Amino acid sequence: GMKRVLNRIASIAVSAMNWLSPLYGRKRMEVVSTTQLSDLLAQSDGVVVLVDVRSSREREVSLIPGAITAAEFDADAEQHRESLVIPYCTVGGRSLFYAQSMHQRGYDVRN
């Protein structure tokens, strides 16, 4: 339906923003698919940190088990210095900007 079409358009826009990122001084971020994420989590032994950057209202609807909020991550960010950090949101735009800021702070991060 219409929601699927709008999500697809938003996804294309996020991909374009990511591709154009070097033009505005940001790193183009590697995108992790849901299949890749599942594989990473299965073999990571706790070295992958999922950061949910969505609103609290969105988190009430769904949540990936084990994910933490951006506020929880930021409260103890140094604890995760050696981890692979993977932020996520609904379409990928908010997590893209969060991933880029985490990259600038020296974290190993994907979107």
C-alpha cells in the first residue's frame, strides 16, 4: 500500500544521502542488511552493540532484543570502544547520521 511506497521512497533517499555523504564532509557508511546482522549477532560473542535511535514511541511498538538506546550508549560510550556499533531506525536516515557521528568519534560503526 501507500506506506510501503513511502518507505521505499524514503529508503532510496537515505541511500542517496549516504552515497553523497563525502560531498558534505561525512563518511559513506557501510550498510548491514538484516541477514548480515543476524549472522553477525550469531557469531559476535557480544562484540556487536545495536543502538536503537528511534523515538520511545517507536520502541514501544517493536524492539530488537538486546538493543540499547542512543542515550544508554552515550551514557557509557567508552565501554563500547572495542565493539562494532550498529545503529538502526525505521528507514535508515537517523541511524545514518548517528553512525557518521560515531565514526567521527573513532568507533567501528555500520548502519
